[in-house]
Amino acid sequence: MDIGKLGLPIAVGNTAKVYLFENKVVKVFNDKFPDTVIMKEAHKQEFAYSCGLHVPKIVNVANFDGKQAIIMEYIQGETIGDLITKNQDQTEYYMDLSVEIQQEIHQNEAQSIELMSDKLSRQIKNAPYSEKKRKSILIEKLHSMTFEKRLCHGDYHLFNLIKSGEKVTIIDWVDASEGDIRADVYRTYLLYSQFSIKLAEMYLHLYCQKSGLSKEEIFEWAPIIAAARLFEWVSSERMDRLLHIANGHSSIV
């Protein structure tokens, strides 16, 4: 199909452009992405959908002018992140709701999707800045961790939750994996803390309160997750901050 027929994108990310076409969302990936990676993302989202979670249904994987695309159900609404931006008095209410939804994700035993340990090992190995010796230590630590394999979103935050009436839909499953929920929680904490320590601490307090997990056991994953995030080259993230944590200097507030 001619990509020009899709019109202008409604969102542009590092890996893809997103279009709204005939009441469907069309996520068109950049040229550099191999077909296998795109099929894996579609499979992860289909698996999450099969768990009974509120996730956009995959319609098809198609080709637009030589570029692979995932076509999925369109969910009309606003992200919870946008709702909080408009009315910060609702921050704790929506953060509490987001924690409950994340716990629903974590209740599912994962199977047939990417292993978190494989994903994190690959990212740490190829991350910039970190010394080779430090990488080896972190990968060894990663493989020594024991846990139940649960469904982890991998990029869970308020802007990946779309509220439509009373229903909240979870989007963007590209980083999902079979892994430790504590690692998934720390990843979310790390994402929030780059913008607001207060927001990150609110999130962590609520998750610990509802789950019975301690900050200490969640922060065991801090250097591993920070080192893996270095691989992503995110413009809004400070590399020196991630290196500081990856080198074992993170603290619990």
C-alpha cells in the first residue's frame, strides 16, 4: 500500500511513525527494523491481549512502501499523563490507579515471549560509556537473580495508559518480556525519576504498599536496569545519572 494514503502521522517516535487510518492505528516502523523484531512486538501485544488485559487488538501486520507496519485497534481517549498535566490535583488518584493496573499485568505468568534476562544482557553488553569489567559484573549479577517469570511491560508509565470513560487501555508493548516484576517496577521508577523524584517516590510507595515488596528488593535491580537504559540513547535522559546508578551509587530515599 502507498504510505502517502495514510496522511500525516499522529505521533512520531524513535522507532516508528503512528497514523490513524480508517479508524485503525497504523504503526509504520523505520527502515532499520528487521521483520523479526516487528513480528515479536506484535506477538507480545497479542499475548498481553490473550491474558484478558485491556490492550489494543492486533488486526494485521502489513507492508507500506517496503516498510513493515502493525495495524491495530484504535482506542479513543486521553493518556493518564495528559489528564494529570491538566489537573495535578488528581495525580495521586491516577497514580494509584496505574499501580493497580500494573499489578494486574504482573499477575500473569509469561510464556512464549522474550526473556527479560536475554534482553537486558544484550542491552548491557552493547551499552555505551560503561566499562567492559562493569558490564561483566552486572551481567553476572543479572544471571544470579532468582524470580518467578511474570509478564512485565518494560516501559510502563502514565503516558502509556489511555483512559476512555471508565476503561484504561495499556499501549506500547515493544519492551514486554518474561521477567521479574521488581525489575519492571524499578524501570518505571527510573523513568519517573528523570523528571520528578516526588512522582517517582509516590509511585514506589504505592506499589510497595499494595504489593508487600520492599524498596530494598526493588532497588537490587537499579544498576542492571540503569546500565541497560544506557543502550537506548534517550535524549531526555542524562547519561551521567544512569552511569552513577549503574556503578552502584543509587540510594533509597
